[in-house]
Amino acid sequence: MEEKSNGPKEDGNRRTNNNTVIPGPTNPMVTPLLSDLYQFTMAYAYWKAGKHNERAVFDLYFRKNPFGGEYTIFAGLEECIRLIANFKFTAEEIAFIRSSLPKTCEDGFYDYLRGVDCSDVKVYAVPEGSVAFPKVPLMRVEGPIAVVQLVETPFLNLINYASLVATNSARHRFVAGKSKVLLEFGLRRAQGPDGGIGASKYSYMGGFDATSNVEAGRLFGIPIKGTHSHAFVSSFMSLDEIMEKSLQSRDGSSTCEDFVSLVQTWLSKIKWSHLIQGIFGETNESELAAFISYALAFPNDFLALVDTYDVMRSGIPNFCAVALALNDLGYKALGIRLDSGDLAYLSCETRKFFRTIEKEFGVPDFGKMGITASNDLNEETLDALNKQGHEVDAFGIGTYLVTCYAQAALGCVFKLVEINNQPRIKLSEDVSKVSIPCKKRCYRLYGKEGYPLVDIMTGENEPPPKVAERILCRHPFSESKRAYVVPQRVEELLKCFWPGSSDGAREELPSLKEIRDRCIQQLEQMRPDHMRRLNPTPYKVSVSAKLYDFIHFLWLNEAPVGELQ
């Protein structure tokens, strides 16, 4: 399908400093009002105090990797850039804010809101589709404090779920293996239409191959796949319902006037084959009628759901009869789908049956016929199937993927780290919640084997790490955890994706396919022990020695001193 960005272009789109049009958010519900009320009460209080234009720096990051793993896929950046590129309050929106705030709020505040946009905001971010780790900023947002606070909630909303689904998708891909086809089938179980669209997009970004979601295919250019349901099979009663029985050969050179009879002939041959004899007796005729009808409608794309009645005694023989009849006319069936039962056993038995057909009737590659499995699959099921041994080529995964059943939320936060060039820190009795102050630069250091070794944060004005030069990496909060690293490659993580109205260079927003390729490539670079499902090795996140000293100086300076009596 055509490769697209994150949605349709709309009227009124903003142009950046390099005259590139950035469309509005894909979801029309993403507006400046998609926010918490306290963002507006704070904005008013900032305005009332004359602080609204003070220059602030916020970091958006997460504290812990999801699903018990040691990595996260960053997703949702493009939708954030679409929002701020088109951030402007309408008269109707301002009227609603006025009606929602206390009547004591002054009219001047609403005049201020009419002029608010993000032309004085800058956004630095890790490229979308990157592997990311706790505490390292995914985004750094700089600008007037009132305006930056107004984008906090929508940014968190756009990134939390997107990154969670992309990570869940990547984990399923890792367990399934590179050779398997992964299909996202979760629309009917997703949390509403916006959850369903987002899940399709970010599952594809994280490594899935296609979706059943037609609208997601239209919006994002994701390949769409689908066959038929049990309802289609059970809607047929007998072969007499098939009125149009003719089928032209694939090359158009001839026409089979009675495709039904051809299928019945093949079914009889299979039944009495000396290699197959005794595996099945009479198959379900209504199922056969459904398969024939579907093959007549889609001779080039025949894939049948075979578990409506009995997989081995009816579904597989009926499918094979139709597939062999199609083969006589130059077509090649795609395969079958299993949606219930013991998937490991049934897939292995089905593969044996296909190979027997190939051997008995001399049909090339029939033994390699595709086998797709669905039925509430998840990461654990895929792992169990691998251990049991199976012959499944493609997995259709829905509920557990799109709802992120194993973990409800990622938990990204948005913390003030600097105001008017003065570093700020958020303290807590829980050390994991202490923020890392000041405007920072972030680097990924690679070792001799090409694997990332450590992510390090430095102060903005510190010299960057250099290749082949030893640097001391320190745990932000644990004095004893430290190590020297001699990097063989240094990658700066944060890049400017929104320079506001300044003349600074801006990273172009890549297509979804390019983001997906980046995600796959980054995951392949990771050390295997960081990636394993159970007990993965934690990836090291550090700060420079200078930043470590400054964090602890500021911590001691800001923490109140108790008094014992």
C-alpha cells in the first residue's frame, strides 16, 4: 500500500520555518482543550503573577520499563509535533474555558489565550521508533512556562499509550521470531475507535506486518489483511446454495463450468488416498459450500477458517479439496486459519496433511501452505508454542496486544528542570521519583561489538563524550555505582523537531515505514541479555561526574533540614 505519514492533511495547516506544511493531529479530538483543568488554572495563576512568559524547560520521560522488560519503544512524537504546529485556541474553546474557570478570572487572561501559539516553543526529542530507557528524556520542551504547561497533558496522552503499544508489539515480535508474520486483529477489542486506530498504527511501528483495521490502512498506509469469520461458514447449509459454479482459469485460457464438481472429485481422491485413508470420513457439506463460495469470490486469495466444525475431520480435507481444484486452474491457495483448540498439535497435524497431499498428488509446495493461528494469543502463548513445537507461519493477535493487558499504562511524566536558566529539582522520599535537574544533553555510548553500553546525561554546556576517550559514568543516585567507558561510537539522542519561529534546523518527520525500520534496526543492535523475556539484564543509564555532583549539591540545598528536640 501507499506509504503515508500519520494521517490526512487538513485545511489551516501551519508552515514551519523551512516552509514545510505540518498537518493537524490525525485524531480531531486532539485539540488545545485535550488537557487537565489544572493546566488552565496554573496558566491563569502564572499570568496573574506576571510569570507566564518566563522561560522554562521541561523533560518528558518515564521511570520504569513496562512488561517486566528492560527497554521501551518511543512512539507518538509526530502527533505531538502536529499538535504544537497547529496549536491555537478557537473563540468557542476560549468561551468554554471562560465558563469553566471562576468568574473572578480577569478578561485580560482570555485576551492572552487568543494570542497563544507554539511559535516560541522548542521541542528536542529522541527520534520516534528509538529504543529508550528510564530517566533519559524522550523529549525536552522549552518555552514560556504557561504555554509549555498547556501542552503537558496532551503530550503525555499522545506518548504514553503509543509507546506502550509499540513496546508490546516489539516484545511479541521478539518472542515470535523474525520469520513469522504478525497480524494485528484487535480493533473489536480496543478501547474505543481512537484506541483501535492508535493500536493498529503503533503495533505496525513496533514490528507487526499488517492489520485487519481498514481505516488504519487508509490513514497510515499499513498493509491490511483479513479473510472470513465463522459466521460466513455457518451461513451456508448445502452445496445447492451455490448458483454460479463456473470459474475461469488464472491465465484466462479456459473456464471450468462446474467448479463444485471439480472440488467434489478432489475430495473423493483425498478421502480414498492410501496415505490419507482413515483420517476422515464424510466432511461437513455446509462448510465445503462456504469454502467453495469464498474461493469463487477470491480465487487468488483463498484462505479458509477451518475450525468451525472439526479441524482434521472436516476443515482441512475440505480446504485441501478446494485448494487442489484451484491449483488445476492455475491458482495457488494462501492457506488456513486456526482459531481454537491445541494450536501446536493442530498446526503440526495440518502440516503433515499438507505434505502428504504434496507427496500423493505431486503438487509442488503444497506442504508449505500457510498456517495462521489466532484465538486470544499473547506473549506467553507464543513462548509456550515455541517450546512445544509448532508449524504456524502467521499469528493474528488482538486483545492482549491492543489493550496492553499485561500492563495498563507506561507512566511517562513531565517535570520542570529549569526556569529562567535556574535549574530546578523535584525531591521525593522515593528516590526513583527524584528528577534530574537542568537542561541536559543525552548520548548513547557503543562498545567494540556494536552494542549500546550505556546512556549518559550531561549538563548542556559540558563537552560531549568522544570516541576512544575514557569517560566516567555514574548512577544518578547511587554513589557506589560507577564505571569508566571508552566508547567506540557516540550517538547524541535529542534532536530538534520543532524550533518554533527561530531559524534553527528541524528534523524532518519520517514516514511510518521509516520509523518502523528504525525500530527494528535499533532492536537488532541491542545486546541479547537486555532483550530476553525473563530476567533481562538492566541497561545502564548514567550521568556525567559533573552532573552527578550538581544533582547532589542541589538536592542538599533544596531539602529542608529537620530539627530534633
